Amino acid sequence: MYESSVIEISRTALVNNLRFLKLRTGSGVKFCSVVKGNAYGHGLTEYISLAMECNQHYFGVYSADEAYKIVEYFEKPPEIYIMGMVDNSAVEWAVRNRIECCIFDMQRLELAVKYAKKHKTKAKIHIELETGMHRTGFEKKDIEKIAAWIKKHIKYIELVGVCTHFAGAESMANNFRIIKQIENFNHQLLHISEMGLNPAYKHAACSAAFINYPETIGNMVRIGIMQYGYWPNEETFIRFNGQKERNSKYLKRLITWKSKVMSVKFVQKGEFIGYGTSYLAHRNMKIAVVPVGYAHGYSRNLSNNGHVLVKGIKVKVVGIVNMNAISIDVTNIDDIEKGEEVVLIGTQKNKSVSVVSFSELSNQMNYEMLTRLPKDIPRVIVE
Ligand SMILES: *Cc1c(COP(=O)(O)O)cnc(C)c1O
């Protein structure tokens, strides 16, 4: 209550993006909606509720705590896949709650089976293979041993998937490495099936791979950033869009981050505005203060640099971004009063401030900018 800004999440935009993405994956391909990082800043439970209304029922998180929040929040939780961290202490909980877990070490596999036995169920697992990212994943030399172990304990294991992750499918600069990963993955999949294991899903594609290497789609994709309306990077958009109109709209951004003018005042030419001497009024100016600052994720790098929208007009941030406030130059805007809507990210009357421009100015990539939006700013679903 009484927060100084809100983040609106557009249902229409999500419907549009899911339609675009699912058309391209094709039918019969399982769509894992990746919601780690507080659903890329969109609000974990808020986003999942909306996505479930849009007929999406399978979600990928990074760690067990995120899965736990989902299970606690929803009366009927969706299917959940933990792609990364499940501490030993969380394995029992995950198995008992039929949460899918990515497995890349023997200890976690043994624990999963131990608890599946205890609870008379099957542990739902995905086996991650090392194909060249060198982060997590079973090494090729261990695959036979692992496969034999799984076969031996198959009564307590549901082998949902076999997967890998690419080390930068968004950049052509990594092409050589990605192609090798794809080959390695296919080769190892073959090996696994020769050993008599039949995972329901074989998956490797994130957003960038899905666009740049459609052969990696297989029968499941794990899509994060694109469902929220952003391309993994500019290069991926250009590769996809080719020579066509620069502003072709396939994806729509879900987020609008809004606040309100808190105070308006006039400043004489020759006076400094805000802390220190970073901004000198070069004319008589009208300045509005907006109660959002770096404590709310509005980067300090946007000092004298960022833009916001007021009455459909793009105006500049003047002076240093404070912990809880920014000053903006509204000299040329008539009739501006306390309470006037200010858009920090998003669209207002055909003008927009994109996360990309925001991120570039603040030296962050859009993934980082989005996930840094503080959890305590309310997320509100709008049409
Ligand atoms: C984050 C993540 C994804 C989704 O990546 P996007 O680029 O946002 O589509 C897919 N798979 C794994 C393992 C991830 O960690």
C-alpha cells in the first residue's frame, strides 16, 4: 500500500507473445515458460497467475525456493521444473511434491531415488548433459554408468527429460562452439537411447537457440525473455527479421513502470539542481520530482542521462539519481501538477521508453535490468 510506483503487466501483450512463440515452436512441442529471477522482474506469482489464465501450465525456475513459493501460493500449482539449484535438504520436498528436477550429480540422483522409495512415488528428473558450456551437466565419460544406474532404479524414476544448455546462442561469434554443442548433444542422445533409456523430452533451446538454431527445438523448449516481449539481443532480432521493416512488431512488451509527479518547482538560470554541481540550470527551468530512485532499480548511471514520459512527451532526468527520487526537466510542459502520471519504462501516448534504451544508458543488459526491478514494487495486471 502507498507505494511510490507500480509495474503494470499487460495481458494483451502476453497473449500476443505466447501465440507468436507457440506458432513457431509448432504443435506437439512442450513449452516451458521460464520464470526465474522473479519472472524476469514481472513478479513470480503475478506472472504465473496471468500465464495460467492464458493456458500456460508448465514453468521453469532456477531453484527450489522459487518452486516452494509457487507451491505455497497456488491452490492448484502448475507443473514446475527446477533447472538449477536443489540443495540436498530440498530434494525430499521436491520429490514428494512431484516437482521436476534437473540432475547433474550422482548424489542428487541417489537422494531423489531414496526419497521416491520412502514416499512410494517416482522422482521426476531431467538429466543434464555436458556438451560444451562447462557449467553443470554429466560428463560424457560417465553417461554409461549413469544410464545403467537409472535403468536399475527405474521403478523410482520418471525420466522426464534429457537436456543441455548453450553457451551463448544469441551471438554468431559463438557459432562454432554452439554447433559443436548441438552435435555433442545429438550424439549423446543417440547413445542414451541405445542404452535403452527413453526420456519423454529432449530439450536444449532457450529463446536465442529457438530463433537462431531452430533445429534445437526438439520436442520441448525453455523460453524466458521472449515471452516478456524482448529479444535476447539486437543481433538475434536482426537475424530473424532480415531486411524487413526495422520496427516489425512480433513481440509486445508486458511491462509499464509508472509513478507520479510528487512536486513541481521553478529554478532560476545559474542555479545547481540536486546534489552537488552535476547539473547547472542553463535557463530558467521548471523541475518535477518523481519518487523513484536507485533504491527502486532506477540506476544511478541514468543521472543526467535517462528519459521518462510525461503527457506523452519524452523529458530528461536532470542531476543525480537519488536513492528515492529523480528530478526531471518539465520546462516545456504546460499544466503539469503534482499527481501527473510519469512513465519510467513503457509507452504513453505513442511515445515509449524501452528497457533496451534504459539498459544501454545504464550499462545493463535487458535481462539484468528487468530482474533488478525490486520485488516490492506492486505488479498489477492490466488488459
Ligand atoms: C534462463 C534459462 C533459459 C531461458 O533463457 P532465455 O534466454 O530467457 O530464453 C533456458 N534454459 C535455462 C537452463 C536457463 O537457465
